[in-house]
Amino acid sequence: METRLNQPKGAGIIGRVIFGISHVCLSGPDLEVLREFYVKCMGLSELGSGPGWVDVEAGGTIVRLLASTGVPRGGQVRIQVGSVSKAVAGLTEGGAKLVLVPTRSPELEMVAEVLDPASNRLTLWRRLSEDEYGFIPDLAKTESWDEAAEKLMQSFLACVPESFRDVARTNAVLEAEYLACDAEVVEIEHVVRAYIRATPRLMRDRVRQPLLDHGFQPDHYQADFEV
């Protein structure tokens, strides 16, 4: 569960849609020089990177290093929110200037930007849910898979609640490849058994209906339910 900032009831949108400041941004004309300084010289851990940016971990704070465009501007802060559109509405009502409408980013985030009254740039963001991606993430396979088996695994995973799907994907693929360790390829039977076995024991009864929906009889896999 997200932790929101403590604010009195009715004190603006803080506590309702804003979770807190997630990044402090530093910019410079040469991103590689910044990376070299903060990662190799200071010893900070690199968390991720993309076109024009690098995130480093600085003792509980994420610092986003940015390649500057040569255009002077004020400070920059990234703020994690529950709803980008609601945060934009609340902040612009309070005097902020909208400079980037809510937009999907290549990093699978919803982002918007506003300027505060002193022209500091506030980036409002949230991660997209997997159901908002518009594509199905690939399975992290290390072995050969039958095409029908891979499609079946993706169909089973679509039945898993979105908040648990990424973990389920990892566990189910590992389990299927373990079950197929003596076979040349991962086949449908391995996938059915892996889908059951990768589900936590207390939740396995919930996979019976998806099995039936896909034409499999749960009773034929009782041993897997009991593992």
C-alpha cells in the first residue's frame, strides 16, 4: 500500500493523490560526465537509464541525472502520484502552469509536467499497470517452448490479477522449465502443471475455473494441487 504524506483533512490535494517526492533531478551538458561522477567517483548505485537520463540511488533518495538542453531552467522534482490527471487539475487550480499534458512515456509511465509559481518544473508520474501497456510482456524463457504451450501460458497469466501477474509470470515460467528439464521443449502439459504449482497453495482453488475454461479437468492434476 502506498504511503501518503500526512496532511490535515482538506489541505489541498496532498494526501489524496500525491504520494511524495520520488526523485531530485540534476542536469548537465554531458550526461556521461555526470554518470561517471555520481556512479564511479561517489559510488552511488545506478538504478536505471533511458534516453537522456540516468537514475542513481543516494541513501534513500533517487537522483535523476539529466542531459541538459542548454536552455536555463529552474529546479526539477519528480513527484509520484496516484492519478496524474487529478494531480494536474489540483495543482493548476492552485496556480501551477501546465507544460506537458498527461502522456504515456517510453518507460511505461504516465507523466505530466507543471511549473510552480517560481518556474520550477514538477514532473507528476505514476507507473502504468500491465493492463495499460497495450502489449503482452514476453515470457522470460531460457529453454525452448512449443508455440502452443507459450500461448497457453500467456492465456493462463491473463487470468491472474494484474498486481500479482509479474511474479506469477516469473514463477510459472521457472516451474514449467523445471518440469520440462528432461524434455526437448516445454509443452502444454508442463504449462498446465506449472500454472497450478506456481500458484500459492492457499489460492490454488482459484485456478480450477481457468483450467476448466481452457478445456482441462482439474481432477486430472490433483497431485499438482497437493504439492
